[in-house]
Amino acid sequence: MATVHGKIRRTALALVLLSILSASTAQEPLYLGGAAPGKVINLDVGAKMPGYRPALGSGGFAAPPVPQAMVLDPGRLVHQAEEYSAQATMACERALDHQQQSQLLAWSAQNSSIGAQLSAASARESAASANVSLGYVLAARDRSALQLEQSTQALNENRLLQDMTAGHLQAALELKNQTQLLRDQVAALHSSASMLLDSATRQTANNEDLQGILKRLDDVERRLKDLEEAKKPAP
């Protein structure tokens, strides 16, 4: 901290000297009433306005173009010293502000650097996580492709079974139709057999009646013979 304040003091002193130098270059030489008439002391050796060409007198002093009545008094010098001190204090405060801003910027840059490092580490972790996620996605894609292939195969087998079932249903329908036809034929045969059985039954009854008639005829013939034998005269 002492080193910083020493640097600030040196900077303020340099600013004061520069301010004095710039102020002295902007001023004309002051007129001293105690000097020779029309002569002034050149307080700032070599200081002059831009483009000003002073004429050196016999005493080595440069005569101003217009005589100046200003006298060097302690009050004015103190006032100028106070002004320069105030300017130096302001410059020191500005330097402190600049230093604080520089420190803040340095801290901000350091924080930004740390944040950038953390962001880079997070980016690396995100990249690694993305690679892992990509592996999971690729594995899931492979599983999905395998499941799709298995589903397609099962669908084809199901279609084949449906075709086979449709064929079996068609064959079963044909067998059903043939069975119904056979049933109709069997029913017709049963009806014909019943009719034949009825005819045979009636024929049997007629035969029995005929046999009864024949028996009665035999009885009648026998009786006739007996009557004829009875009618014959005795010998």
C-alpha cells in the first residue's frame, strides 16, 4: 500500500510540474517594476509562446511587446500553488479512481478468466456427456432397428398365417358344402328307402291276403270234393 501511495505522490508531482510548465509557456514574461525601465525578468528560461520571437536587450532580458504592470507578489504565488495543489489532488484522485477501476477491471478479467476456465471445463464435461448420450442414442437406434426388423418379420409371418388361414377357411367351406350335399343325398336316399319300405310292406300285406284267399279256395275245393264224393251213389 505504501508503494502505491509513493507512486501516486510521484505521479501527482509530475502532473504538477507539467501543469506549471504548460502554464508558464502560455504566459508572457512578467514585468518587474524594480528593474531597468522597459525591462522584465524572464522567469522561465526558454519559455515562449508559439511563434514568439523575443528581442534580447543589453542586459540579456527580453522586452515584451506590451509593458506589463503585474508584479510578482507572494499572495498570487500562494494562490497559484494552491490551485496547482488542488489540481494535483484532483489528478491524484483521478489516478486513484483509475487505479481502482484498473483493479476492478483486473478482478473482472480474473473472474472472467476463471469463468472462462469453468465454462471450458463445463463445455468439456458437456462434450463428454454428449458423447455418452450419443452412444446411448446410437445403441437405442440399433435396438430400434432390430425391433423394427423383428416386427417386420412377425408381420410377414402373420400375413402368411392369414393367407394360410384363409386357404383353410376356403377348404373348410368347400368341405361344409360337400358335407351338406352328402347330407341332402343321404336324406333323399332315406326318403327313397322309406318309400321302398312302404311299398314292400304293402306288397307283403297283399301277398298275405292272396295266401288267405288261396287257402280259402283250397278249403272250398276240398269241401266241393267232399260234397261231390258225398253226392256219388253208394255202390
